[in-house]
Amino acid sequence: MQCLFMEGKSRLKELIKTNNAVTLSYVEALLRDSNIPFQALDLNMSTLEGSLGILPRRILVDEDHEMRARQLMKDAGLDHETSPASKSR
């Protein structure tokens, strides 16, 4: 996983927010296989929530890759899982 924060990027857009670990893993694999850099957030929140799976985890992509990532999600049949598209460009 590439860390976008370390590259000095600040235009991250939320692609997906879910507490389904299988969906999250699948999306990460899709993005990785398509060479779309992403940042997974809130992965360690289970320690705060008591491992109940209540708090959703998020995948963010740089806005330069957002449309490609959204198309990838749609092609994989996961467009219903995606967060609303950002309005600013």
C-alpha cells in the first residue's frame, strides 16, 4: 500500500466507507492491481470499539485518480458501495 500522505498530497477523496472487511480487502486488491495509489484509514479503530466492527473503515484516493477508481468500482459491481463523488475539481 502506498502512503499518499508521505508524498505530500493533500487532495484525497473518499472512495468507500464500510465496515465489511471482505469488501474493503477486495477494493484494496482492485486498486492495487490497477496501480491506483490509495490510503486506507481507520483500520485500527477496532481497539477503540472493542472489535465489534461498528466503526467503518475508509479508502481514499488522490483526486487525480478518483474517476478511474470510481469506474473500477462500477466495473466490479461495487458502485453501490462507493461514497458520493466529490463536487470540487
